[in-house]
Amino acid sequence: MSNLERPSKETSARALSLFATKAQHALGIPGEVNIYVTSSREMQDLNRCYRRKNKPTDVLSFPSGVPGIAGDIAISLEIAAANAAGIGHSLATEVKVLILHGLLHLAGYDHEKDNGEMLARETVLRQDLKLPVGLIERAREASSKAAEAARKPKAAPKKAAAARSATPRRQVGASQRKVGLAKRAASGKTRQPGGSRA
């Protein structure tokens, strides 16, 4: 069975618990899974304590090793809400995406080491459970966009400023040459081919 602690007013604890149980069975995870929905501050504390990363994160999984208890999943409701708003789906949908991701970790998958196995499993389950894009796909898309942005050449501010200020000088220079040519033509002094004067 799945337990959902500290549910938000925007999410239905019963609906999320039913979803977690369904996903847990689809993954074949035996035992109890406890889901703790909390703040980003507490997630940062957990992340620092267990992963030595001093920043908040959206979801953490803690396999138990105790018979009858599969493990615990902690979810930042604040990050889930921000993700949901940014993507354009409901908070409940985002929490389900995070629950699925956490359950995959409890099942032994590790997207940082498994050469795409977790992504493949998450994709199939996400489609079966009618969920939008998953966390691993989002991270890959974000990495691709960041790499693409880094590859695009950027004009240096000084060069761009020099190019803007050089254009008027060239125009002034061209008009000054015309005036100079007109004066020389009037005085009878013109340049011959090869740069010599007549």
C-alpha cells in the first residue's frame, strides 16, 4: 500500500495514493511505499544529508531494505508546483510524474548509470498511466537546449559597439573624399592611375 503524508489542498491524497499503488504494482514493487510531500527547504536538508548536494530537488527515493517496506519517496511540493506551472499541467499531474520517478528508483533503476533503461521504462509506464513528459526527458531536453545555446556564436559587446560606431565614420569618410575630389577637380589636380598626381 502507498501512504501519502501532508497532502496539499490542490491535490487529492486519495487519488494520488491510488495512482501510486497502481504504478507500484505496474513496476512489481512489493511492500509498503511511504510518500512524503514537503517543502523545498526540507528537501534541501535531505539532499544535503543523503546525497551531499546542498540544494533543493524535486524528488528523492530511499529504498528501505526492511522486509515488507519498499521504501520512502520525498517530494517538494513547491518545486512540483513551479514545474507544473512552467509546463502547463496540474499540480496533481506533476506530483504523479514525481511519484513514478521515485518508484522507478525504488525498483532499482538509476538514470545516471543505466544507459537509458530507466528512461525506456519510464516512457512506457508514463504512456500507460497517461502522464505527460517525464523527468528524464525534460532533463535531456534542457541539456540539449543549453548545449545548443552554448554553441551559438555571440557577438562580443565591444566588437558590436565598434561596428555600430564605424558605420557612420565610413559614411562621413566617403562624403569627405567626394568633397576632396571635387576640390581637386576644380583646382585641376587629379590623381592618375597608379596613384601619381597630374
